[in-house]
Amino acid sequence: MPLAEQFEPQVNLSADSPSWEIKLLYDGQCPLCVREVNFLQKHDAGRGRVAFVDIADDAYRPEDHGGVDFETAMGRIHAVRADGTVVKNVEVFRQVYTVLGMGWVYAATGWPLIGPLVDRLYELWADWRLALTGRPNLKTLVAERERRLVKNSKGRCRLDQPS
């Protein structure tokens, strides 16, 4: 092999394989979530190993993100692996931190005695997250989003309806 080819970067241009390893679905309206995402983005350091997707953005489409709908994503943290596998709860943190080379931070959460305790604490946090951050409840957020989406779609042509 010629020397020049040995140092040529290997680029996968296949549309079937994303450049990211895991896609983190986060609530961009949650100040604590945004703080965590900023921390993770800093540690990703532009490598693109983690794709960050704001589920609070009205452009969020479940079909582009493992089929995880807005309500489900708002209720519990989710991520989508490059192979399409959807993960949720503390497992998201374990996998994202591992992808970023910091798996040791969450390693203990996979241990038999600590894991179930951490999982339960996360469930409690997820149940109270909106109230603790001064946000409306999940039902209200879903209804507000639906109203915005309907309002924003009025007057637009829909391809799935005959004219």
C-alpha cells in the first residue's frame, strides 16, 4: 500500500451508519438538563460521539429518534444507540458517559446493590423533575405542545391529504 494511502482518513459516507454512537434526547427547557448537556458537550469536545437532541423543540419528530414520542421522552430520559436500540433511565447516563470515556463516573450504578437504589432514586427524580424546576406538569406540557403544533401547522399544505 502506498504511504499516502496509509495515512488517508477512513471516512464512512454511508447514510445507513450515523457518525454518532449515541443520541441523547434531553429537555432543553430544563435548566438542570441543559447544564448536564453543556457538561457532556464539553467532554465530547467536538468529536460528535454523542448527538444531542432537544425534545422541547417543536421540530422534534419521534420517527427521527427511535420512535420515542414527546410525552415519553419528557417523562424519562432516553437515548438511541447508532444501531437503533432505545435506552432509558440511568442506563442512558451509563452509556453516554462510557461513549465519552468517562464510564467510571456511573460504573457503580451497574452493581447489584447500588444499581437498584440509583434506579429508584432516578425514578423519584423523574417523577418530580418538572415541579422541582418550576415547570408545569407533564400533561400540561403535552397539551401546550399540541396546541402550538396545531397553531403552527394551520395554513400549511399537508401532503397526506387530497387537495
